[in-house]
Amino acid sequence: MTFHPLGPYLEASDEVREALAAGRPVVALESTIISHGLPYPANLKTALAVEEVVRRGGAVPATIAVIRGQARVGCDRDDLERLAAGAVKASVRDLPALYARGGTGATTVAATATIAAQAGIRVFVTGGIGGVHRGWGETLDISADLEVLGRVSLAVVCSGAKAVLDVAATLEYLETKGVTVVGLGTDRFPGFYLRATPFPVDAVAADPAEAAAIVSARLASGLPGAVLVAVPIPAADELPPAVVETALAAALGEAAARGITGKDVTPFLLEAMRQATGGRSLGANIALVLNNAAVGAAIAVELA
Ligand code: PSU
Ligand code: MN
């Protein structure tokens, strides 16, 4: 596949470039979930399946990663295989060194959203966003995802933030940053493996068209910052709350015992949850990402 420069350190596949130029719907996808969110080979299979769901929904998928020093919008099969085999986790602060040295990295929500907005993409689909970690008062561990959502103009479709985070504090931070949190068919912020947390969203959209109308209003009004479209995991794939609670206690205990800090915290907790649920969290994670991809494609089609 050939890639064309869109700007300094920014390139797009032919397919993505043509779709953007023609105003056709494009959906951005992140790559940290491939390299650090899911184990091999489920990660490669899921990355390909998510792209297929976006296509079936009438939009062009654009998986984003840094490949040999360029932010690539629309990774090809070789790129996805490389990312699935392992690549460093790249948030916004990591991009300059990768660009300068020709490095390769899997982009987080923060980095992916930043690059997607630079490319002119208006819809980005992921599983769960990063957020405010438990114990943030001691560690100040607050994901750059939240900061970026406050400044880039696009829709981010997700299933909320995992219970491994301090969800109440995450929502407070999103409010501070002026992010609009829209619940798709729900008035409660979703809890990733669970359909709902006790916390309310800012606005309820009955369907993707209503969500798209809110996204469209935010973009057209010139307000910087994102609309977070929060989609509950399909009911059939939800994990029992007791299973999540037990696994969560085990994962958090393990992370504390091993002194895990910084960028390793989120990948460690995801893997610990997988082990503590006997793999059930993995099935739930894949199911919700596929569902979010269908919703994101529908929103992109509405916006186009
Ligand atoms: N939440 C998930 N799966 C993931 C991540 C979050 O359920 O794979 C990844 C995303 O790429 C997100 C990143 O942007 O973790 C957040 O990491 P940190 O907390 O270090 O900012
Ligand atoms: Mn962090």
C-alpha cells in the first residue's frame, strides 16, 4: 500500500486520503488497544474485525499508529501484524521522539485523537478511555486522554472508563475540561464490563443520529474539545458485577504489590483483569469494541 504526506510527520493511506477529500465517512481507530490492551493473537483478529464492522457500516476505517517516524492514518495489514506482535505505547508526549528517530509506536486514545483531528477525521472509536486512576491524590496519575479530549474537536465513541479507574473523578475531570458526555440509549455513564455506573451523563441520545446532531453542533459552534459518546456493552456480553468486583480487587492488589506505576498501570490492570476473570473480561472487551465500531460508523455516516 502507498501512503501520502498530509503534513509534517503525518501520512494517510490512499483510501483514507481519498475518502477525506471527498467528504466520505471515516472512522479513526487506536492502536494501543492492539499492542497493549489485548493479547496476541486475539488482538490482530479483533483489529481486523473492527475494521470490517466499520466498512459494513458504510465508513472507511483508519487505524492510527506511528510507523517508522510517521503518524500513519490508515494502517495496512502489515502494520496491524507488526502492532499486534508488539510496539511501544505512545501517548502525546512520546510522539516527538518517535518522529525524530524514525520509531514505531502504538498510539493511545490521547495520541490517536490528536492525530485523527490533525488529519480532519471527526469520529474515533475505542473500547475505553483512560482516566483518573484510584489513588490519584498520591500519584497524580491522570491519563493524558482526558486533557486531549478537552482540546481536540471530534467525537470519541467508547464504553466508558473501566472500574479500575476512579470513575467519579474521571467524570469530574471531563466536566472541568468541558467535554460533553453523551449516553447512547442510557442516562448513566457505562462501566465498560458493566452497562452502567451510578453516575449520570450530560445528555442522552436515543440513537446514533441524535448523537451525531450533538457532535455536529459542537463542531459547527467552534467550541474546542470532544463529544464523548458513551455506549453500554451489549447486554448479552455484560459481566456479572460480582465477577468484576472480585477480579478488580485482585488486579488492584497485584498492581500495588508489584509497585506498577506510570504508563504500565493500564496495560497491567487489563491483563490482571483477564487472568482474574478466567478470560471473560477479554470476551467482553472485544464485544464492546465491535459494538462501538458499528455505532461510530453510523455516526460518521450521519455527519458526512
Ligand atoms: N482502556 C481500555 N483498553 C485500553 C486502554 C484503555 O479498556 O487498551 C488504553 C488506551 O489506549 C488508553 C490508554 O488511551 O490505555 C490509557 O493509558 P494511560 O492510563 O497510561 O493514559
Ligand atoms: Mn497514567
